Amino acid sequence: MTTVAHRRDPRTEWIIRNRLHPQHEALFASQNGPVRGPTGLIRKNPHNVGFIGPNGLKRIDRLEGNSSNVISINRQVRQVIEPEKPLHKVEQPDFHILVVPDLAGGRLTEQDKDVLGQAHTLANVEGSKGAVVAVIFGEHRETGLDQAGVDRLIHLEGSDYEDYCPELKLAALATIEQQLSPKHWLFPDSIHGGADLGSRLAATLGERPAVQAWQVNNQQATCRAASDSIDINRETPKILLLAEECADAVDETRHEVLPVTVDELIGTQTTLTDHGFMAVDPNSIPLAEAEFILAAGNGVSNWDLFHEAAEQLGATEGASRVAVDNGHMPRFRQVGATGTWVTASVYLAVGISGAIQHMQGIGQCQTVIAINTDANCDMVKRANLSVIGDSEEVLKELLLLIKEYREALSHAA
Ligand SMILES: Cc1cc2nc3c(=O)[nH]c(=O)nc-3n(C[C@H](O)[C@H](O)[C@H](O)COP(=O)(O)OP(=O)(O)OC[C@H]3O[C@@H](n4cnc5c(N)ncnc54)[C@H](O)[C@@H]3O)c2cc1C
């Protein structure tokens, strides 16, 4: 056995620790390897964090290299290449877990992803292996099905599925039930279609579904009831309507997304007619229910421009408390701990710093976009995408882009 003794020079160590000593810089620079404290333990030097920027000032990257979500106004985008995740394969599944995601807006919602995560917990049974099969109706824009945990995909294409057509979808699910005899059917318990379709399938198959299920394993399902005041435990049934955050989304594996074809559909006669969506004023939608919010903070100075941007984007207006206190927005538009807690799919924060009380109100938002002059503010750290620049400049450019986009659409039509 060999031991290596550290020969210590207490005076040099003291100078290295003492930033005010005239020889500190020279000795600190000549120092290779770790600094040891008076007890011999290795010490971390907090002053080593960061680097000297081009203007000679010290800069600390608080995003810790995770800056791919920041766009500066001159449109330079830095990209981070993520390592590839291991591929999860199910060669010969012993059983199938069917998931019918909402795909609201053509993309998997956070709840859809949690439901897929739940499906994998039910597919991993000791001694046998199940495959998670997603059923998707009509066109979609989702590109991350492999990352979200889809082993097999039944994609029922065609414009027939674009409108509200529960009878047609139910016919497809009944056909799949006959073809695959899945162990479980999983739906998001949501207003986007999951609760409706799941209940219809349960009635058709004569099953009693678990609704608002939030803790599920292969033996037992725990469901919220009586306005969330009690939990009901029951044996895990065949059909589950799952609450938000029922499980963790898949994030450590990739999946094959192998296509599965469906036999000819049984009973496709429909009696319902969809008359389409009704146009509503986005500002008449209660903040708590709004899907797309454009929120203003203290960094907004041109309020006419802000209102015009909200109108052109078709967004519901929100505000920080400072914007409300300063009299620019009514009190009922305040987002945050003492305002409204919002659950929008897209929350676009213009000139909002991201104080903790504001952040509490947007915790459930799916995608947060920040427009701010300060690349280090908390809103930019929370945002999925940030535009660093003056709010007036960015909103003006946004309006120009909307105009160009609409003109291109009308020329194409
Ligand atoms: C008990 C309590 C409850 C509270 N409840 C709430 C609440 O419910 N909701 C809430 O929002 N706050 C709440 N607050 C207030 C909160 O602490 C913050 O003060 C507030 O959220 C800050 O609002 P702001 O981000 O708009 O303003 P500021 O903190 O002033 O931030 C302005 C932001 O705009 C940026 N900016 C400046 N100029 C520009 C420009 N030209 N272009 C682009 N960006 C620019 C700045 O970089 C900054 O990030 C509460 C506080 C307390 C004490």
C-alpha cells in the first residue's frame, strides 16, 4: 500500500485564501490542483465561478449552459445537443395497454404525457411485458411520440375525425377492443374529449370505469371524489379516466412507435352533426380557463400596442400585480398568488420579472414564453422560449409577422 503525503506550506495557503494580500493574484494563478484549508480538507473557491466578459466585467451564466431556450433580438440561437436515450423495445407483447390521448391542438398535452407514463407502470408486470399502444384520430403535429412512451401506434387518418364525432371514434375503439383485447384502456379525464370518449367506451363495453384516478397500480386505483374531498380505493378496472399528474411522464427512454393496422370498423353510422366552433371574444373567457394568455408587466410601456397584439393573436389578456396596481389593467386580470391561477397551454409574459407570487399563478401553464430585456430574470429561467429585447420593439415585430403570415395565407387561398 502506498500513501502520498501532502507537503503543506501554511503561509502560501494563507495568501491563496486571503484575496486582499498583495501576492494573492500571483500565487493563486500559479496554483495547480485543489486548494487545501487549514485542516487539510479540499476547499471550493466560490470566486472561481464565471468568466471575464469582453468588457472586462465578470459574468456568471446562471442558466448553467442551458441557454438553448433564449433567443436574443438579433436572432442568434444557441443549441444544446442532448445525448440519445436508450430504446425501449417490446418484441412480443404479452398484453396491450391502450391510451387515447387528447392531442389538444394536435400535440400531446402534459396530461396525455402523464397518462402514457401511467400506462408504462401498468405495462411493467413481473414475469410478463406489455406494450403501450396509442390511438390517434386524424391529423396531428406531435413529433415526440417516441420520447413520450408510445411502443405501438394506431393512427386512424382522415378528415372524418376532424370534427366532433364521438360515434365514429367509439366505433374505432370497439373494433380495436375486439382485435387486441387490451388489458386496460387509459384516457385523460379532461374536457378535451378524454372524459367523454372514455365514458362512452365504458358504457358500450358494460364496464364501470375509474374516474379522476390519480394513483394507480396493477392492483388498486385511488380516485378523487366529492369535489376532491375524499379518495375512493377500488380494484384497478379495465377502463381508467386519469386525473392530471396521475404519474410521471416517460423521460428516460425512447420508444419504437411501431404502426398497428386496424380491421374494418364496426358500426360507423352517425347521428350527430358538428356545426363547428363559435367565435368568442378571448377577453370574455375567464382567465382560469383561457388557453392562450398574453400577460403584461411593468416592462410594458406602450399599452395600445399591447392590446392590439392581444387582439391580433386572439389571446386573453393577463397582468402582473404591478401592472394592475399602476392602473394599466383591471384587478380581475391579475395573475398570481393573489390573483388568478391560470392553466393556459401558452403563457406569453411581456416585461414580467417572474416574482415568486406571479410564478405561483402560472405553475400549471404548459409553455411559457418570455419577452424581457433581462436575460437573467426569473421569468426567462422558467420560460420554454425567451425573446431578449425591448417589449415595444418585439411586439411591433410580432404584429408585422402576423400581418405577413395572414397576407401569405390569403394569397395561397
Ligand atoms: C403578498 C404579495 C402578493 C403578491 N401577489 C402577486 C400576484 O398575485 N401577482 C403578481 O404578479 N405579483 C404579486 N405580487 C408582487 C410581486 O412580488 C412583484 O412585485 C410583481 O409580480 C412584479 O411585477 P412585474 O414583474 O410586472 O414588475 P417588475 O418586477 O418591475 O419587473 C419588470 C420586468 O420587466 C422587464 N423590463 C423592463 N423594461 C422592459 C422593456 N422595455 N421591455 C421588456 N422588458 C422590460 C424588466 O427586466 C423586469 O424583468 C405580490 C406581492 C406580495 C408582497
